[in-house]
Amino acid sequence: MKIALLHLRNERPHDPQFQTELDILNNAAVAAVESLGWEAELLANGELPVAEAVAAVSRADAVVVLGGEDVMPQLYGGPVEYPGGGYHDALADTAQIAAIHAAVLTDTPLLGICRGLQLINVAFGGTLVQHIESNEHRGEGSWPDSFTTTSVEVANATDRSGDIAAPDLDELRQDIGTEPVFCTHHQAVDRLGQGLQAVARAADGIVEAVVHETSPVTGVQWHPEHPETAAFQLTRLLQRLGRQARARSAQCDASE
């Protein structure tokens, strides 16, 4: 199994501390993939041509879009100036949205983490809450104080809307688990993109997980790749991608 791990950059002269933090998370994601005996391909989309992101999808059995800076507000019609706004990486945004569209077109299983979830929502035509006033979703300072913990709750079958079957929600509940999660974000899903459903929320109502009605797409707002939790939280979500990839392969074999 080959997993394309898409992140933004290997160097951040504008914010070296943030680079250090993301390197820790990205390295933990690579380690989680390799712990399953799979191959990880880590690509810095802000430092490569857009075509490289699409090519990575074609080489992969599944794709993970990792965290980083805010999504460019121009992509979802938000104000350019907003509280907490900072650096935006136009090339990475363009490349990763192209990769998301390529994954959906080919039914390649896709997982978005934190910014990755937000970018998936934008790629499907959704919008973002540009700044959460509460500090319940982001700690103060740098690593490890930039993280806080929260609990997420997967929707019950009776609460759902649309076409996600109860067995799928039961499976997702197992993939997410019941333990607290690490998060650090000041933006969140606002209007859901076409075909996406919110399937988990925090106590304050913030969307914490989405899935697509028909495509193997999952997004989580927290950081399962945090080194204290990656071995079980990210591994479960990677195994979810593996099941989806095997189902896709079986379906392709049956159609031949």
C-alpha cells in the first residue's frame, strides 16, 4: 500500500517555529504509515509544480492532506483580511485542490487532517469560519502548548441527514475512537461543500469530521498524527483508507 502524504513546505523562513511543529507532525504521520508496512511518499506541494501533486495521486493507493497555514480566502469567497489571518500558500492550495479533485475523479481514498479537512470542504464548494473566538480549539504558545485536547462525538444514525448508512457510522465511530484528541486550529468548516456531511462535532458544535456521500473521502479537524496519539488514532484512520482502497480494487477487478 502506497500513501501520498501531501504537506505544504520543507522550509518556512517566515515562521521557522511553525516549520518545526509541522515537521514533528509530518514525521509522525510517515512513521504511522510505515508501521503498517506501507510506503509513504511525503510531498511539499508549495515547493513543487502543481502537476506533481496530481501525479502523486496517480501513484498512490490513498492520499492524506496534512495540516499547515490557512486556506486562501479567495478560494471560498471570504474576506482577505480577518482576525488571526497570516501567511497563505497559493501554490500549495492550488496543487492540493487539484490533488483532491484527482482523487475524487479516480475514487482514490482520501483523508484530510485539520487544514486538509478545510481544504476538502473548499474543494467541494464549501466555506470556512475564518476565526474562532473561543480558545477551546487552540492552545497558547508554541509546541507543545499550541495544542489543546477536546472530545468529539460521532452522530447517531437517527441524527444523520442524507445517505450515510448506520453501519458506516458505526465503522467511523470505531475509526475515530472515544479518547480525547489533540487539536490546534482557529478556522473551521462553515457551509458544507456539495456531497459532504458533518458526522462528528465538538461540544461547542464545531464540525470535527466529514465524509462524502458517494466518494471515499474523510476529513478530521483534529491532529491524529500528533506523536502521542499517532500510533492508534492515525493508524485507525489509515486502516480505514486501506479498507477503502481494497474495496476500490475489488470493484475494479469485478468490472473487468
